[in-house]
Amino acid sequence: MAYREIKHGTVLKKMKQIREKMSKDEELQERIKEIKKEDSLGSKVVESSYMKLTAIIECDVNKSKDCSDKNSKLYEAWSHNKNYCRYFVNTILTGKGLRWVNASIGVALIILFFATISPHIGIEEPSPYIWWPLFTFLVVTIFIPIRLLYMSEKVGNMLIGGNSQKGLIEKLEEEFNADYNQYLKEKAKNSPVPDTN
């Protein structure tokens, strides 16, 4: 379950969909370029909300340091929650979660194989020096996938929502759209009315 959650997480699919939608919206891209050239308060607000949204949906494995940088847009976008940000970047995006799950499964299988064949290879009396470390390893190999599943689900719910709650990406999209619409209204209001005489 943990393997499937990390590998086929709906979080990454959602990020990809929004990235594609925004990159194909040529009108939006042109307007963002224009906004970046301006120096008004409204344009700065729009640019800031746009940068927070893109900081998450375009996040990659090189952004781990940004999770702790209080001046970065990624840190802002994660609502200053650096631990979940780091988990997302370091575990889900890098694929380390998959490697940990694979390693856990491998170790568990080796331990179970050894426990199965030990009576057949002359190990009749269970030695605590052998079995306690093996039992500890087995518990750890069970705990790691459960922990990864829990964290992946929690981070996923934070990003794309769950249980009728809005996710961070949706909130940032709404914030950007609201700021952008407000900017357009203010720009239309402040634009000089053409003289018809």
C-alpha cells in the first residue's frame, strides 16, 4: 500500500495537470509577463500569489533548502511548515520513499526466509543473540512502510485536499485567481476613459 501510495500518488498527477493547464494558457502567460514588468502594489500581490503557486507545482528535488528558507516562496506556499515540505521534496519527489519501501520488503523477506530454513540447517535452539536482532529488524521493516503511507497520505491531503477539505494547491489557485481578478478590476478602474468627442 505504501509503495503504491508513493509511486502513483495523486499529488504528483494533480501537480502535473495544473502545470500543463497553466503552461497551455498563453493569455495567462502573456499577462503574467506584463504584470512582472509593472511596479504597482496590485501587480506585486498577483506576482507573489503566482510565485507561491508555481513554487509548489514546479517543485523539484533541488528545492530542499528552500523548505527552510523563510524568504523563499516555497516556504511561504507551505504555510511555513518546513517539515512537511522537506518530506515532500526529499521523500516523494526524490523517490527515496520507494527505495526505503523496497529495502524494507527485501529485509523482511530475508528474515522470514532465514526463520523458515533455520530448523532445517541445524539451528534448533533459538539464540537470543540471533533472534532478537532479527525480530527488531522485522518490526522496523513493518514500521517503515506504515510510516511512509501515513506521511504520504497526510502530505497528499495537505496538498490536494481530503475529507471535504480544500488542499494547499486549490487554496493557492483561488488566492491567485482572486488577486488576479482584483488586479484587473483596479486596472480597468484606473485606466483613462477614451475621449469620444
